[in-house]
Amino acid sequence: MVASSWSRGGAAPAIAAWWAGGGGRELARYATVGVVCTIVYSALFVVLLGSGPLLANVAASVVATVLGTELHRRLTFRTGPRVGWAAAQWQSAGVAALGLVVTTAVLAAVELLVPGSTWWEEVLVVNATTGLIGVGRYVVLRRWVFRGPDPGARQGG
């Protein structure tokens, strides 16, 4: 069995190493992109609400997710040409689809349990749910979609 930094010294040394390696700055960039995408989502949701909250959620989620994935590719994880636009979108689609299912279910529950809910209540509930989903999305994007180059790979010239 290979010992990880978690099993050898506990969480504190692993977190300290992650922080020293730029993890804190990366997390701050991730959160900033998340705030921008939340604003975009919220604005689109409100504009499209006339077509119904579920359709507005789907449309706003798709736009915000595509934007967010691209901003994460360029700014948060700084993958450059190593991970192209299409590959990033495709690989993050599973997490995005799961998030869309969860937010749609939450929105449907609000519609059912709180008839006549206002647009701002719906936006608040969906954004709170999206924030929780964002934590899992960070882990998936960091470890799978935008993971660093293979440490065993040879660096060219």
C-alpha cells in the first residue's frame, strides 16, 4: 500500500503543502469565476423566467456552465493549449449534467412546496444549491478535467 500525505501525517500537512503549492490562489480564482457565473446565471434566469422556471433554469445553466468551464480552463487552472475547449466542455459535461438534475429537482420542489414563490426565492434556492455543487465540481475539475501533466512524463527542452 502506498502511503499518502493524508495517511502519513494527517490532513494539516497535506493542506499546508497544497496551500504552499498555490492551491489557495487557485481556489480564489475558482471562487471568482463561480461568482461571475452565478451573476450570469441569475440574470439569464430572471430574463427567461417568462418561459417557466424549469426551462429558464436549463437555459441559464447551460450558458453559465459553458462560460464557467472555459474561464476555469483559461484562468483558474491555466491549462492553456494542453486541454482544448471541446475536451474541457465534454469532460466537465457529466458534472454539469448532474448539477442540472439536482438544481432542476430543487426548483421543482420549491414550485411544489411553495406555490407562488417569487423569482428571487427561486434564484436564492438554486444559487445555494449550485454553491454546494460547486465544491464537488472543483474537486472533479481539479483531479480529472484539468489535472496537471503526468508527473512521469518528460518535460521537453
